[in-house]
Amino acid sequence: MPQPSFPLDSNSIVEILQQSTQAIAVYTGIEFCIELANNEMLTIWGKNESVIGKTLQDTLSEAKEPSFYNILLKVWNTREPFEAKEIPVTLEKDGKTVSSFFDFTYKPIMSADGAVICIIHTGNDVTERVRNRDLVRQINELKQVNQQLQNSTEKLNALNEKYTTANTELDDSSKNIHQLNEALEQQNKDLISDNHVFKDDIAHLDHSNRNLEVKNKELIALNNTISILNRKLSESDISFSNLIAQAPVAMMLLKGNHLTVTMINDAMLELIGKDHSIIGKNLFEEFPELKGQPAADMLMETFHIGKAHSEHSNPVKLKRNDQLEQRYFNFNYTPFIEDGVITGVIDMAVEVTPQVLAVQERDATIHEKSVLAETLKKSEQRLQGILDTMAEGVGVIDATGQLVYANPMAQQILGLNESAIKERAYDAPEWQNLRIDGTLLPSEEHPMSIMLATGKPVFDHEIAVQAPGRERMYISINAAPLFNEDGVLTGGIGTFMDVTARRLVMQGKEDFISIASHELKTPVTALKASLQLLERSYDKLPADSRSRLLTQAIKSVEKLSVLITTLLDAGRLEHGHIKLEKKSFTVSELFDDCCSNFAQITDQEIILEGDIHEIITADSQQIGQVMTNFITNAVKYAPQSEKIIIGAEKISNNEIKISVQDEGPGIPPEKKVHLFERYYRTNYEGQRFTGLGLGLYISADIIKKHGGEIGVKSTEGEGSTFWFTLPIG
């Protein structure tokens, strides 16, 4: 099972290049400084890693030649790659001059703006390929010489047969002449007296005999020449056999339509797993599994049409130990020509199975790593997306408590950017961590400290945080430890959320229960006292006292009714049970309904101005409740204001704005944002006022249900203006 890895960094890429089986070097700058050269390239150069950082001209003598430097310079300036095949290069290795052949490329690597960063030099030593091709060429030349010798031999054999026939005839003639000569000598003895008569004839016959002897010597010399040529031809066949036998690569000669193994060296026998008994046998009978394979098809093509083939890393299936195995070979097929006719194929092969499998394994590993890296990248992206969109803050600390990561929500909650957060520990004094009751939270009581000390997770631990220049906030923290593979605690993860609103609601509920209890208790107590006095002393009390007690009781009942109605309205709002009963009325009618009772409870002047005759369609009772709440708050919180102005302004053809303005102390900015929240009650100059803190909350919901907006404009020392808008018509 592959282990997960992180995305490739520069060191990993350099390591991959170093392990590549292809020679690779990287040059930078116009001086072509060697930034990287893997082992394959260093081996070709005959150098070690000490050349890294030096210029190419200082390192390699051949690089000083203008041709190589000009090629590199052209690639750098034109940004066009250069590729060359089978270039002869003389290198100095271990103090010796070595000539080799190379395929190489110079490829410029450019930045996003098109500037050349470096040049990558990749190369392959093809000396063996060139030498093999030269060997094939030499073999072809030998075959041509062999063919010429065979042709000469045939001609000499034919001429030898003619001269042999002539020589035989001359021998016969010589015998006849010799016999005739003996007869003549006998006759000469017998006819010695007639010697002078036959002298000229005898001289002529002697001359003819000498001519025949000369021709006989010439025929003997020609015969010797033919023998020498035959011996050389035989030696040529032996040399060709020795060439195949001693070749550094696996070779064999296949001849005839059945591709019979005619010559084969030990390297080829070892390669195909056979012995010399294969000589004289049909290749495809010995290796039937070759039929139909591309290598076999190319072999037949070479034999039939004379097309040579040179293949690299070609897959061939061969039977080894009764098992069909796929092997890989570099091979060359060359037609074998005799008398101008293709009579066979010369096969040269090198097995490269280990190298091909290594490359395949490397490619598979690279692909697997690429897939793993892509999977990891996607997982990281998903995780980052989750962290970026979480409604909770996430912070990661090391074993010392130093923050090393904070997601966007954590930055938002803490009011700091990530770099500022990383400069602090979770218990930094700048944040002033507090207990819920407001007392200072000791560092050892912080949930992250508890997690680090115990190595156990902590859940829903709530603390208060007082950041400089900000209102106190409350956060709920979950802390979990992080361990390495050896089980050693290396840090922790903290998730937290701002529960200030929840805490304020809870505090508001607690305050509300206390306030509601107090507010309800006051009229109930007054009502109870008045009724008890009336019950006990009704007959004894004068009429005006009984009337005053009844009036007090009625006021207490009315106040109690208002409190109960407010509580019921808040409950109905929370459950969405308030229904609107709309009707049309003017602003002035709304004012008359709401303000008739205020003259009895305040001496402040209440003024109505603006577009008071505009007709609005709304629930008059609920809008009247909003107006009454606004005016009551102005009377209560701005008692020093001499007048309260109620304004009506038509702000568009479809909307009107109604406001209540006082000249009171105004509202601080930090309190304005909470005015329309449930249970919120404010105070001015240290004074607290009666009420449940539900009036503005109920008013906001009523206006919202009418499709309008509600708000407040206030400046400390200059008074406040509460307003709302309603649709017209």
C-alpha cells in the first residue's frame, strides 16, 4: 500500500532528475554555469560532483570549441531548442582521450514572462549503436568481397578447367612428340647419313617443343594462382564465421526460406537459451511462439523484401521453462545477399528487459506519486475549503502553545489577521482571558492548557475574552490533542465559536426574569395593599380615601395589564402568531389616538408636524403601539427635553417616514446596535428605568411585518430620533 506523500518540492524534483537513467544537466546564465548534472551525465563527462557551480567551458575541453558554445548561445538568445543525432565527441576520462557518439538536445526553460531561466541538456551515449551499424556495414562489405571472391573463383574454376584440358592435351602432345622424338632419334641414328637433310626439320620440332614447355609452365603457375585464390576464399568464410563468433553482441545468420540457423555465437545462444545443436534447424520450429509477433513479421519482411529493421525495447514473448515470458530487446535485422540475391538475414540483438522493467516501474511509481499527489492536493483543497467556510474558528498550536494556524473565522472572531495570530500564544496576556463571572482566568485553567497537561480532549468549555478596545466576548472552546507516530504530544487543535449572543440572551433572560418578577411584583403589591385596606377599613375610611385607594388599585391593574400584554405580545412574536388587521387612516388620526393620554403624565410639549394628512394602510392598533413606545421612551429617557417632535415625511410616492425626536442625552454608539434586541435595557447617566426591555423588540417586528424599516439616529449630548417607514395607500 503506497504511503501518502506531500506535493513534489524542488528537492524531490532534483532527486528524480539525479536518479534518471538519461543523462541530464542544467546550465544557467550566459556563462552556462552547471547548476545540476546527474550521475549519468557525470559518467559521460568522466567528472564528479565538484563540477557543479562551474562554467561549462571551465569544466569540459570540448565546450571551449566555438561550435558547441555558439549552439548554446543561439539556444539562449533565440529560445529555440537544438537537437543533434550521433555527434562524435572526444572526451577526457581518467587521463585518456575517448571518442564517443551522442544524441543530445539543448532545450531552453522559460519563465511566465518569456525570459530564459536555464537550458536543460539531455543526452544519450549511442556509441554502441553507431559501432553496431559500422559492424553491420563491415559485414556487408565482407559479404560483397566474399561475393566478388566467389565470382572470381567461379571464373577461375572455369578457366582452370579450360587450362587443365589444354594442359592434358599438351601433355598428350608432349608424349607423342617425345615418342616421335625417340623415333626420330632412332631414325637419326639409322639415317645419320641423311642428318643434314632432316636437320632443319629437327630444329623446327625442337623449337615447337620448347614453346609447349613454356605454355605448360604458365598453366602450372595459373593453377597455383587458382589454388591460392581458393584458399583465400576459404579463409574469408572462416573470417566471417570468426566475426560472428567473436562479436560483442548476440548475432546469428539465418538462411533459406525456412530461416535455418546457419551461424550463431555464444552470446546469442545464451540470449535465446539454446546450445549449438540449434545450428541447421528452422528458427520457427525451435521457437513456434514467435509466429505472429511483430519481431517475427519484421524478420520475414527483411528476408522477403530486403528492408532492414532497427528496433529498441521491442517486446518479444519467449518460452522459458515452459512458461511464456515477455522480454524486451534492441535488435537489428540486415539482409544477407549472395550473388545479388537475398539468401538470409543477419540478426543482432541485446536484451534490455531489466532496463525496460526498471523504466516501467519508475514510470508507474511516478504516475502513482502523481495520482497520490493530485489526490492529496484535492484533499487539501477540500480541507482548506472546509476550514475557510466553517462557522467555527479553528486554531492549531504546537507543544509550546504557540499558534501555528488560524482559519478565516478564527481571525474574524479574534479580530486579528493570521500573521498577527501566529505571533501569539493561546494564553497571550493581550487577550485577557476571563472566567464567565468576569474574574481573571489563570493560564492553567484555559481549556488548551488542560488539554496539553492531560493529553485528553476538552469539550464546550466557555470563557470570556476581553480584547483591547473591543467589547467583551464569550467563546466556547473544544480542544483535542495531536500526537506523532511515537505517541508524543506535539500540539493540539482548538475549535471555538463566538457565543456572545447566546451568553447575552441567557443573561438577558436572567435579567428579564428578575426584572419581570420585580415589575410584576410592584403593581401586584400595590393592588394587594389597596384591596386589603379597603377590605379591612372600608366602613372606617372616608369617601375620598376609599376613592384614592380604588384609583390606585385601578392603576396597578392597568400597569399589570400592560406588562401581561407585553409578555403575551413577545410570546406571540416568537411563535409568529401576531396577525395584522389593516385599515386606512391618516397620520394625524394615529397621533390623536396615541397622544391623548400623555398630557396627563408629562409637562413636555408634544408637537406633530410634516405630512400629517397622508393616508396609510396598516394595523392602527399595532402601529399605535409602536408610536406609544417611541413617545414613552422619549418621556422616560429624556425628561429634560422641553419638547418632543413627531414628524411625518413622505419620502416617495409609495412610502412615508414617521419619527419621534427628543433633546435628551443621546445614546452611545456601542449601545445603539443592541436597542432592538430582545430583553435589552439601557440606562442613562447611571440611572436604571422600569420596563421589560421588550418594547423596541416588539416594535421592530411589527414594522417588519408591515414591510417597513425601523432605526434610530442619535448623537451623545444632542438627543435621539427614532423612526420607522410604512407603505402609503
